[in-house]
Amino acid sequence: MQKYGWQCRVKVKKRKRTGQPAHIVPNLLARDFTALKPLERLVTDITYLPFGQSMMYLSSILDLFNGEVIAFTIGFTQDTDFVLDTLNQLPDLPEGCILHSDQGSVYTSYAYQKAVKEKGMTMSMSRKGTPADNSPIETFHSSLKSETFYLDDIYRTTNACVINIVEEYIYYYNNIRIKTKLNNQSPVQYRQLAV
């Protein structure tokens, strides 16, 4: 190459610019996933549902008191409106309620932070790249997929079927599926007895 003056064209390395989140808050839970009363500490996250005709997402909010899924939305876009829809399903909350999430762009957005404050909640966020900081909701999403789609070998179906499977599982998870740590009761039964 030197003899003939040839040069190799070097491929330019492209780097994805990762923008800074709009608003980050401290991790108030610090992996303490206990709650003494309903709606005291909530966790939220989004998971992929790649089983339908197009990619779908599930946004859910779980109560740490009894592990009950108290709000969820299934959608086709993972944007701020998607998580706001889930947030707006929450009932009236007691003073001092904490809502914990990861540092995803939808949760750090100004619109989401504003909506959380308007509901009277205190926001808490996991440290970057630490899914264990939000393990209860991660575990729920894993259980949902393991006990439905993966268990029944459903890897490709209709979007309507995916929505139906998720809705039925959440009903089952809240009302029928017992947990040892809840004295062998379902989350709904445990909450009703506690109130």
C-alpha cells in the first residue's frame, strides 16, 4: 500500500449521544421494599411485550404493601402519555406516598414529575443501571411472562390475544394467586383484611 500510495478508508465511529435526564431524584426506598399500610410505597416500570403482531408495552404500578398491581396500561408507544395514563388510574393517595421508578426518560420528564407532585406523591428513583433497586416490579413483569407466554410457548400471536392474556393474568395475580408472605392469601384478600 505504501509502495503505490494507497490508503485505507477508515470507518468513522459513531457514538450515541445520551442526553441527561430532565429531573433525577434520590433513591428514597434504598431497597427497603416494606410498607406498613396500603398505598404507602408504590413501584412502577415498563416492560416489553414482543408477542403480538407489533411491539407492545406494559406500564404498571405495584403496591409494596401487598404486591397488588393497582394500575396498568398496555400500549404501542413507550412515551410520557403512556405512563401518565397509568399514573392517572391511581386512587386517592395518603399523604407521604412514595412512587419509585427507574431513571427512564418518561419518568424523568417534566410532565411526569409535575403529575406526580399534583397527586401529592414523593418521587424516588433507582440508581442508573441498577434494576435490583426496583426488583418487586421487575419480578412481577418476569412472573407475568414466565407464567403465561413462556410457559405456554406463545411467542407469536395477535395483539388482542396479548392484551387478553395480560389482563387475565393481572386479575389472577391480584385476586387468586396466593403468596406465602401474605399468610397464604391473595394480594386483594390481604388488603381487605388489613383495612
